[in-house]
Amino acid sequence: MLTRALLVLVLVVAGLVLWSEWLGAQAARAHPPTGHFVVVAGGRLHYREVRPSAEARGTVVLVHGASSDHADLLATLGPDLGHYRVVAIDRPGQGWSDRIAGDAMADPARQAEALMQALDQIVPERFVLVAHSLGGAAATRIALDRPERLRGLVLLGAVTHPWPGGIAWYHHVTAWPVVGPVFTRLVGVPGARTLLQAGAESVFAPRPVTRGYLEAGEISLLLRPAAFRANSQDIAAAFDFVSGQASRYRDLKMPVVAITGDSDAIVSPIIHSAAIARQAPQGRFVLLPGVGHMPHHAAPEIVVEAIDQIVGPRSGLALN
């Protein structure tokens, strides 16, 4: 009897592992890399670039948040940024970017360094940096450490400060060594597969999910076990990182526009966006009524307007 139960358990575990690997492979086939790769220390980062359809007003770099990749921001903001060169980059371990340095790359400071190694090669000019959600941690580090490279910083429901309550328990478990990879394949990926739509509904609430969001944003790439675990590691590392960095925001030397929804239940508008806008010497806080955690979907025109204001009037525009 015990032997039979053990056999059943082994078969169930093997089945879940194989299913997780199949889901990841299926996602990779559905969304192959369509951009370019740039070599940095230890690996490659993937990015997509859209050239301006008219006279260029400058360059905008897009950095995505958690449970996402470059395609989300590019799909919704790209069409309205036709007067800019737009570069959307996958953070290390997400999309098609390598997880350079392995588990240590969960540190947003390391991500900021890797991103700038890439951007120094592909975007030598100064640029406006736009970051969503968890991407705000690395983006603010870039702004603090490399201010000479930025014309301005636009934060969209961004993580910038420590918050009460911490994170969901499963992110901690997924991030653990040894246990994490097993948990990812037995519980994490299978669970995420069934909750993709519900997860999208939670971040868009109280508004409906943008039609075609999961496909256009290539969200199923998260179902690859390595990407899933890297995502949880990034989330688990964010609290300590922003706790140590938050006092530095008074040193930000460029315009900072923090745009968020008043109904954002994922990243508190007051704890994060309002706080950094208050600390930054050139900070501005934009609160969108009836909007949740996806302000770039609810009001892309507001994001584009913020970028335009940073760049300044068209006449006499300097692109360096």
C-alpha cells in the first residue's frame, strides 16, 4: 500500500515538473525574441527599438515591472511615442534577457548596472527613463548613480519606498535556494498558469483588462520556470533595497514625474509615488482618478504628455 502511494506521489511530482517545463517551452515558442541582443558583462540583454515616424524629439527608454517584460510598455505606449526613438528593454532574467550573475541579479542595484551597461552601448544620447512598478527600484538607482545620462524620470505606479505588510509568502519560498526551483515547478508555474487572467484583472482593477493584454504583453513568458523564479526573487529583494535607498531621493538631479492611480491596490500611491515626488527637488505627483496599477494603459496620453514636458518645446531642442 505504501509502495503504491509512493509511486503515485512520484508520478504526480514528475507530471507537474514536466507540465511546468512544457508550459515554459510553449510560451517561448509563442513569443520568440523579436528584438536585438546587446552583450554586457556575463551575458546578453534583449531589447526592442522603434524609430520615430517623424522628426525625432529625443529618446525614451522603457523599463517594465514584475510579472512582465518589455512588450507591455511598448505595446501600449509605443504607438503614442512616434515622435521619439523608443527603446524597451527586458530586465535581467525576464523576457529574453539573461539572468546575469544568477540569484545575485535580484538586487536592483545590479540590475541598474547591467541595464546601463547595455544602454551606454545602444543609447549614447541622454534619454527620458520610464519605469513601471517594480522597475522603479532599478530606475531610481540609475537616476541616482548616472544622473548625467537622464533628461528625466517618469515613474508609473513605481516601487520606491518600504511598505507595511511585506510580500506574499510564496515569493519568499520561490526565492529560496534548493527549495525554490522545486517549488517553482511543482506549485508556482502550474498555479500561475491558472491565475494569469485573474492576476491581470487585479492589476487593472477597477478598470477592465485591456483587450489583448496577455498576448500583446507576452505575459506567458513568465511561465518559464527560470523566469518565474527570477521574478519572485526580484520581488523578494525589493523591500530591503528601497529601504536603504529611499533617503537618497532628495539628491535626484532631474525632473521626476510620478504617475499613479488613486485605486492602485498593488503599490500604494501615497507610500511610493507621492513620497518620491515630495522628496525629489523637481518632483511632480500625478494622481489619476478611478485607475489601478496600470496607468500607462488607462491614460497613455498623460504619460506621453509628461515626457513631452520634460523634453521641452520642439524649437531649439537639443538631443545630447
